[in-house]
Amino acid sequence: MTGYNHHAEGQTGGNDRGEDDSVRDPAELSSPVVPRDCPSCRSPSIHHRIEVRSKVDLEINPGDVLDEYWGGFRRDDFFFDYVRCGSCGLLYNSEYLRDDLIAHAYSDMEDNTSGVPQHLLRKTQGRYVTAMENIAPMDGVYLEIGPDIGLAAKLAVERGSISKLVLVEPNRATHNALSLLAPTVDTVVLESIDEVDRGIQVDRLFLVHVLDHLANPRDDLVDLRKRMAAGGLLAVVVHNEASFLRRVLGRRWPPFRLQHPQLFSRRTLTTLIESCDFKVLKVRSTFNTFSARHLFATGLSMVGLEPRWLSRVPEFALTVPLGNIIAIAEAT
Ligand SMILES: [Zn+2]
């Protein structure tokens, strides 16, 4: 993997460090960290109190290799402090990485499945599809942001009558697999939300662990709403920062990490979605199916232990509430 600095050098003709800085792109030398106001209601951050401080103090400087911080569940993981919006209640970072740095980091990742066997991932994704099917069947144009390896999209095609798949995945490594996901259905694979055809009328929109990753979640949601048919359905899955697990673990709760510039509760998720011309039909806890071995590995690395003896843990499936929530909403 390459850091953003390396990447930027590639674009400007491969300058080595030590060469005259005047030939470099000015953006490369500007601060990698930018201030933000509440990304849901725009209330100024200056009024908001820090609620969760990072486990480690760290300064990010121009030229740092972002990938060093972007990795997995390490004990010393750095994240930006989270403040609580006094106006809408959202928990968010009042400073975050510049958009171009984030885009590059996401374009160059391994898939997000962290070694969980695919049949178990399918069970978890199947619950998300069912939550929407409880309102209406899987019909019409299906759009998913961050489909990863496309498990939910494939289930939607198998279980309903999807006429078109539009899959927006910043991680190019999965594009080939995504384009072959459903050979009988017209499939478009794109890299960013901006590339989605403005004239499209989306009927089923899935955002699974996406809204808490976006630097500008409200702007993106407003843009997506414009591409939806009235009566179209939206499913959003996010971590629940008001969950029991978060209260027990405090700042060691794993979703407190660099990749999550904001984290939601049922209330703040509903507020954001409904501010973008959707009516939330239901919000409830959702369950994840893991292998016992994967769960142990995650737990061990969270407390800083090497999971060397893990091969002795039997391989069986566990369905657990990990403090995630799903909201189903209708475009109004
Ligand atoms: Zn707010």
C-alpha cells in the first residue's frame, strides 16, 4: 500500500524527497487536517464539548504516510477527539482529514470483511435485506454505496425482481467481482457518488456502514435523495454510540477510530435522515453473525494481546448484538 504523500509524488512526476519544494502541488504541503462544524445540523463546533478523547496523542503533519494510522484494531489506534453537538446531539470529530486524503486511503484497501467466512457475512447482510423486505419487496433500481464484495446486492437480486444494479465502491480491488455479481441484471460499478447518473430513479438504496465514514454525510444524503423515486426505500446500518457495549467499553469501543468522523445513535441517525426528505419508518438493533474464532481475535487485539493460540478456538457461528442499528426510511 502507498501513503498519500507517495501517491501525490507519483502524480507530479515522482519527485524524491529533498528536491525543490517549489515544483510540488501546493495542496500537498497544506494541512492534512481541516476543521468541521456539525456535519448534520451545521451548528458551529466552537460551542460543543469534547466527550471522547483519543487514546493516544498524535500530531499529523504534511507528508505523513496516512496508511500508518488507517489500519486495524490496534490498541494504540489514533482517532480525532469526538465532540457532542449541543444542537442535534450528534457525536462527531470537530477536525478531520482533508477529503482528497480520505479518498485515496479508501481507494487502496483490502476488502472490509476482516477474514469472516462468506456464508456468515451473508447471514448478517441477509438481515438487512429482510428489514427492507418487511416494508416492500426488492423491486426496481438498486443502488448501494460501499457494497464491498456485494453480498447484500446479490441477495436482493436473488430474492426480488431488481431491474438494475448501481454499485458505488471506492475500493477498486472489488470492481471486477462486483461487475460479475448478477450476470442477468444490468450492472453499473462506479467509484464515487458523484458519478451516479443524475437522471436515475433509485427504488432501493443501501448504506451499510457508510454514513459514519463520510466526511460530509448530509451533503451526500441530499445528493442521493435527488436520485431517488418518491416512495423509494433507504436502509442505513451504523454503529450505535448509545449502545450498552459503548457504555461498557468507553473510549476503547472499537468504532472510535480514524475511519469514523461521526457516530450515530437512534435519535441522531433519525434526525439526519429526516432532514434530507426521508421519513424514517423504523430504527432497531441489528445482529451480526461471526465465527467464534474471529470474535476472539477481535477481542484479543482490542486489549492488545497477540491471538497466537487462536487456532485452538473452535470454528462455530455466533449471532451477537454488537450495538449496530438499522434504519429503514421512505423518500417523501
Ligand atoms: Zn448538530
